[in-house]
Amino acid sequence: MKRRLLSLLCCVWLSFALGIVCTVFTVKLKMQTEYILHALESIYAQQFLSTEAPERECKTAVCRWHSDYLWGRLNESVDPCEDFYAHVCSSAWFREEKRIDGQPYADFSVAQLLEDVRYSLTRQRRPFTEQGSWSFPAQAVRMQSLCDHAGSSSSVGWDELRDALARVGLGGWPYTDEPPAKWSLLRVLAGLERDVGEGTLASVTLRRDLSQTEGYQVHVEPPETLLRHFLLHRRSSGSLVDYEAQLASLLLAALGNVSVPASSRGDSLASRLAADLVALEKRLEAIRGAPLVPLEQRYARAGQLGAVAKWNWTAFIMETLRGAQSVAANTTIVCDRCTFFRKLMLLVQETPQRTVANYAGVRLLALLSPLLPAHMPWSAFLMQLSSRGLSGLPERVEACLGLLERTYRYGSAMLARMALGRQFFTVYRSQYDRQLVALASALAHAATQGAARLAFLRPDERRVAQSKVAGMTVQVSAEPLASAMSLLRHTRHAYLSSQAPNLDLDAQYPVRVFGVPSSYYFPLRNHLFLPQSLVSFLAHVSNTLDASFVPVVGRPILTELLRALDSLDGRAVDSALSLRAWWDKNSSAEFELLQQCLLNQYKALYWTSGPSDANWREHVDVQALFREVASVTPLLDVFQERQKSAAKLLIRVGRKRVLEPVQLFFVNFALSLCDHHGRGKLGHLQAKLGIMPGTVRVNLALANSNEFAHAFGCEPNRTMSPATRCIVW
């Protein structure tokens, strides 16, 4: 009887195990089958085009890459004349595939750069540990190794986390009551920013201007909230209820010093603390939406930011820069949103200190998340707060390299440059430098010619605009530095000890190495900085910056270049780099009419809030909207100029679909702005976070282009071919 029972149990167990194995196998088989079918369809397409394709169909390596990249991903059910963004940025780009090159350019470029750096660090572990252990590459290898080890380790627990929190002044976190009287919120937050680089309420940095003077400017900037990171994550539910529940689970585990639910009383307390944190972040986002002020209004005295009983901005900046820069109430600071900091001071005064302290603790844990073990139930949540969820890349790798960049941005930029294409890791890769400079020069030339037709400027002002754009200087990536003093000037306080004098300097170029590809314009120097991330995806595609990539690589360059001509950064500095307003009142009024035209288009097509939101215009960055619309014509001019030297060939993107060169230009323009946020998130992105969604940036820019309507045969009075356009050039 026992043998029969034992045999029966064995059969049941084997059946259960076999069922699990079959389920896993089926899921993997499904994923592999989808990938194989996509590949076979692409191969069939190549055979199809070789036998039945028109003679004008392009067969070069770059054309074949474009064909594979776009194959089956354009949404044919959406009319490009009604919603071009939805037509190009279909859900096919955001399926949970494990391919880095299966996502739009912005995510593809960042993910490829991160993967190349990770691969290079992993490959170079042994040589770097044998020699030069003091060097930043060796330390980067060590950090990557720690992140990899932490993912499979269970050695780090709450005791170690509490010890780390205590070292930065957050011993006893999370706080259920107000901290002791001798505890100083200001000193704790200043220490976090100074020693760890974690700006809970404000990010304070010293930046040299681009002259060779020895002076540094104090920059104060609002940080991004954890709530913003959660909502923008690729796999985020977008639910504030879910965000609050996960915060409560983290706090509950910390309160009980365990990772399982405790008593109902602890559960209730954790929920209250989490609700306080979410309420604080909502208010931070509300005041963060303050619009950027014109260039001449961004300089203030530290004392002008204000002081209340719980908070003093001068004292905070002074404590943050202790040992690096002397600060007093009359010290000049630079803040793009000075209004934010004045409102923030009042918010701190109204908020219990325990709430701000608990928020600082959560931010620190999110910062350290790639070094924490994966077995903790809240580990995935913290990882989500420190990564974007790029396809084809583990979140831990993304978060780890993000932490590395936070530690030493200049060093990370040099690592990225050496890792480009995964070749010769000890050599700075400069294969695209001349091509980037040539592209930037061509775009500047096109913008210079266009400046002669700027609709809102008078003839003499157009000549100033032409001279200003023509005189712009361009730099590609950060230069390798030889002297120790130069290295120190590019070293952030989080990397070297902030207690030593004159080490906390860094940050000439405030552009993220592993962020969305972008460039940076210095208005006071009329200087444009181009990071290597603009072309990181090309290392695995082509050695040349082909004409088809002009809208992808050129759009982030041109939109930043056009800051020289807008009303925030451009109007206050003339072509001789003198601080003077070179627009007259009529030109300013004409530009305001142009802005109003763009806002009216925005409201008619995309603003999702109800009529009760009377201040909706405050949530729209109309300057950015102007630059997106203005960028289309110069980009197209450069594309067509480069296309002249090549045959105007077709690109096949489906069995029955080919793209003309100009159509490919507009498709790639849209793909450079694709994001994973659906229509359901538009309200959150616009009203809550002050972010202009990709669908707005693409469709409004192209709806004001006659060339787009002609390329896709759009009849008048369609969404993408409105009866009235906003005239820029």
C-alpha cells in the first residue's frame, strides 16, 4: 500500500514538474518563434525585392539595415495624414523583446552605449585589476563587478542598510515621529548632496564657464522626483495608487526589519508614511512646473532665495560647498527656476521634518539599488526608480552605470568614448567626430540661410541672427585631459573626497552621458557641445553618417542650436556675445503671436484636460515647441543636399510598402522622438509632470511643414495638413 501511495505521489510530482517545464519551454519557444518568423519574413523580403523589386529599390548595406529595422513596424491601419506619430511609433516598437536594436532610436542609442560599456568593463576586468588599480577605469570595473555580485548575493541586509543610512545622518530611518531636536535637516541634505551626489531638494554644482578664467559659478537646479522616475519607466503601471502601495511595502519592511508583512498596526503606519511621501512629491512636481525665466533673470544672490525657520538657502549652499567654495548671502548663483526654490522653502516650512527625512532615505536607497541584493521583495521597485527599463538590457546594468555616471560624469564620458563599438578599450574613439562637426556645420549653414527669412524679425535683426548662428563654435565630446589640475576641474565631489579643498569643481558640460541623446548650448559663449551618445547606435550600423541618419542625429543638434534664436536664451545675447536685447518690441510681439499660434494648435489637437484647467498654458514649454517646428526645414535642406550625391532610391519596409527618400526622412524624424507612453498617459505627462509627449512634438512639427503634406499626399484640412499653419521661416 505504501509503495503504491509513494508511486502515486511520485507520478503526481513528476506530472507537476513536467507541466512547469513544458510551460517554460512553450513560452521560450513562442518568443523564439516570433523572432525567427520576423527574421524569415525579412529574408523573404530580401528575396522578394531581388526578384520582383523595382529597379530604384536600394540594396546597399545601410538600406538593408533600414529595411530590417522598419520591417513590419509601421502601423498601416493609421493614416499618416491623420496621426503620423501613431503611424510610425506603433506598439510593435515596445513589445517585450530582448533585442537592443528593436526599439526607437533614442532608446536604441542609449541601450547600445550602455551595453558596449558593460561589455568592455566585463572584458577588461583582469587587465585592469592587475595594473593601475587607482585609475577610474579600474574603479569602474570594480563597481560593475560589485553590481553583478550584488544581484545574486544575499549578504546585504537591513543591518548594512541601516549602517549606511546612519553614516549620512539618517540613523533611525524610517522616522515615525519628528527627529531629535539636535538633528539638522539642512546639514543632512547638504551632506547627501556634497558627499554622495544625492540632491533631495536641490542639486548644487560648481561649473566653470568656457573662458579660461579661474572663476566658478554656483548652479542650483531642481532634482527629478522619484515619482517622475516611476511614471516614466517603460514598464510602469502609471498608477499613483500602485506607487504609494510599493512605497508602503518598502517602509513596512524597514519598520519591521523584515521583508514580509508585519502586524496590521505596522501596515497602517507604513501606509500613512507612504501617503505623506506621495503628497510631498506631488507638491514638488506642482512647483517644479514653474516656467524657465529669460537668461538675464537667471542670476540672483544666494540670499534672494530666502530663509525661514526650518530652511535657509544660503546656509544650505554654504554647507554643500564647504571646503570647495566660499558662499555668502551676496554670492551670485545661477538658477533657471529661481521661483521653484522660493516656493520650495515655504513647502519645507509646512512639511514635517520626518517626511522630508523619510523621502531622503528612500532616494538614497534608490541611488544604491544596483548594489542591493535582488532577493529582497522591494528590490525591483527601487531598481525601477533608478532606471528607464530599456529593452534588451538588465535594469541592474542600467542602474549601475547610471550610478557610475553620477559618481564621475567626465570619467564616464571617457569610458563611453573608449567603449564605442567595443574595440580597443584603451583608445579614445573619434571615428565620428569629424562627421559630427561636419553635420553641425551643415545644419548651422542651413539655419543661417533660414535666419534671413525668420518671420518674426526685422531685416537688421535677421542679419544679427545670421551672424550669430554662423559664428557658433562646436565641440564634440569632452576632450581627453592631460594635467592633474585639469582632471580635478572635471571631478565631481562624489568621486573625490569633498573635505579636501578645491576638488569639488566639475561639470562644464551638464549633459548626461547615458541619457536621451541631446546636445547642449552655452548662450553666453555661443558654443554648442555634442556628446558621443548622439552616434552610439551607429557603431553597430555604419561607419559613416549617411544622409538617412540626418534627422536622427541632426534633430537633437539643431533643436539645441536654435536656442540661439529663441526668446529665452537667444534674445538676450547678440552676435558679438554682448548682453543686450537685440529684438525690438515689434519683433517680440510677433514672436508672441507665433507662440500663440502653436499653443492654439496644441490645445485643439492634444490638450486632454477639461475646460476647468484655465492655466494649461503654464504646463507647455512653448520655446521647445518652437524649436521642434523650426528644426524641420533646415534638417530637410541638409538631408536633400546630402541626398543629391546618391541615387534617390526606395527603401522597402514591408511586402507592399516602400518609402521614398523624403518619406524615410520624416519617418526617421518621428522615430527620433518616439516614446512608450500611450494616449492614456498624456494627461499625466502634460498636467502633472510638465512634459511634452512625443506625439505632440512630432505631429505639431510636421503639421506645419508643407513638404510633409506633399511627401505623403495629404489633402488640405487633414490633421497633418491644417488649413492654417504657424509660419517660422
